[in-house]
Amino acid sequence: MKPRMLLMIGLLVVLAAACTPAQPGSSEAGGAMGIVASDVWARAAATGNSAAYMILRNGGATADRLIKAESDVAGAVELHKTTMEGNMMKMAPVDGILLPAQGQAELKPGGLHVMLIGLKRELKAGDKLKLKLHFEKAGVQEIEAEVRK
């Protein structure tokens, strides 16, 4: 092949790569995958408090931490962990939830979760609510949770 033809093919390959859309949940920084939330849901509740649960996957090459969550359905939103002390289950706030590089954190009943304190409205099964997750490195991500019984 002539050098000019090789140059044209090389340019086409570079242009095609530049025009390819990023995959969902991907991050342009370093080409690493970003943080992806899946199986996001919140517990139905008429009044008082509720909780949101999810799986957070970190496809990046460095660890990150969920450091804060927000939602307009509650007066306060905190990151919590449930622990067993003697025969009593207790919940306590945590200052962050670690997401290891190429790993995940599971927020589930009886473990880590997003606590929705002082509900402003009833959460009925089938409803949707917005959550804003703040990560130490990845920034802010808005997600939607389905309310389940």
C-alpha cells in the first residue's frame, strides 16, 4: 500500500474512535468506567422514615467513596449502616461508603443504606423518587429509585 493510503486509513480510524459515543456509565477521564448504580429501590412508607438501597459498581482504576446523598422526599438524608449489638439491631450514620477500584458496594436491608429521614410525602409502591449521590472523586450522580413494599 502507498504511504498516502495508509495515512488516510489511519486518520479514518482515529476519527471513527473519536466519534464513537461513550458507553452508559463510562467516564472520559482516563477512559475508565465510572460509577454505575443498579437495582435502585426505596422502601414504601406512609410517614416517618424510609431507606434506599442499590448496588454501586466502580469500574474505575481508583477507589472512590459515596460521601453524601440528597432527595427532596425527606427532611434529611444520611448514609447509614445497620449493625447487631447483642440482640438489638442498631443503625448509625457513616461518613462514607467505600467503592473499591474495579469493585462494588451493596446497599441492602440490614447493612449499608441511604436513610430518608422525615418523609415529606407518602412513598407508595410503584412511585419513583430522585436521589442525588455525591462521590468524593466521581462528583454528583442523579439516579431514580422505584418504591417497593
